Amino acid sequence: QLRLAESGGGLVQPGGSLRLSCAASGFTLANYAIGWFRQAPGKEREGVSCITNSGGYTTYVDSVKGRFAISRDNAENTVYLQMASLKPEDTAVYYCAAVFRLFGSCVLSSAAFNFWGQGTQVAVSS
């Protein structure tokens, strides 16, 4: 059974850090591009970052550039999102998503990914 499982969310103060993990099971993550998305209450889902299967290409939404870093460990079948200098507006449910892609880049569009994890809550508040 193909599965993505996010973890690492929680409550953190503004300026703090969290590292989210997206663990894959039932398939070889090295053949997939992975995206991180988030959805805040009352807002549409937003693409945050994505990384190609090899890790050679990454991209970020402007609001997180310089604060978030995406990485992957294909041997561990896991993708990470390191988040620093967190702001209250980063509060959301964070999802990882996968698409089979061996070449090319990745894009921050929900429609470009075809299976999803269940999400992990991130809350930034003092």
C-alpha cells in the first residue's frame, strides 16, 4: 500500500524552528518528486516547496524563501522540510505529496501531484 506520512508538526513560538518529515512506504521515494503544501483555516491550499527525485532541483514560494529548506534522504525514503524563523502566518496544516517523475523540475501546483499524506499541524503562536 502506497503511503506518505507527515510528522514533526507542533506548537512553536514566533522565531522558532521545526523540521517536518514525510516518510514514504510501499514505494521507492527515489522515483518521485515531492512537494510540501499547506492549508490555513479558511484559505486555499498553497504550495510551499518541492524537490525533484534526485534532489537536484528545489523551489519555494516567495513567502518562505530564506527561511525554509527542503531536502531528501532517498536511502531513508524520507523528505524533510526544515522551517526556521517561523511566523504566525506559517500556521497551517502541512501536507506532503508525491508524483512519479524521473526527469525535469517540479512545480508548486496541487494538480501536479497525485497522492498525498494526511497532514501535520503547525501552529506558530506566542
